[in-house]
Amino acid sequence: GPSQVIFNSVEKFYIPGGDVTCHYTFTQHFIPRRKDWIGIFRVGWKTTREYYTFMWVTLPIDLNNKSAKQQEVQFKAYYLPKDDEYYQFCYVDEDGVVRGASIPFQFRPENEEDILVVTTQGE
């Protein structure tokens, strides 16, 4: 079915060694529950047990407020992947159902190619 959790402001690249803040919003009728979680999954995952790392969601203070308020959860650098495979955020509910997935991203310096170009230019 349609996503009930939308991931916002996902970067194409996250700089290795930094914390990552994941921003997301709930669609109008979605009610988050205490044991919902957000995992970082390698793209191509088959089951929700294949998460690389995860964080429990923080429940919004006012669940009755129907406005799609921005939520966030922070992943500490220490727990993040160290390779440059493609990953994505997935919102998994208490029952193990995926309610939303983000666009893919990588952990690597964003301007790797640009840096190589710049360093060879002046020679």
C-alpha cells in the first residue's frame, strides 16, 4: 500500500564519521506505537531482520494533533556502516510491517570526484 511514513531531507551522501539525523513525517491517519522503529538497511534487504542498525521512534507528544509534524531520530556515527554500499531508512511498526522507506544513500565524502579533479588541475 501507500507509504504511511515519509522520509524528508534525505541526503545522497552522509559523511563517514558523523552522526546522521533522520527526518520523517507521518501521513494523516497513521498512529505510531511505542515499539515502532527506524532501521538503516542495505538496499536489497529481504527481511526486516536484516537491519544494519536501528533506533526506536520517539512518540510525538500530542498524538491527537493531525498536522504532519516533522519527527526525527539520530543515529550515532559509531553505529553506522563503514562501507560505501547503498542504504536506506525504513520505518518498521510493532508488527514488523514496513510503513515507509527512504531513497537510497551512501556513506562517503560527497565530492570525492570533484576533489580528484581539483588536485590534478594545477599540475
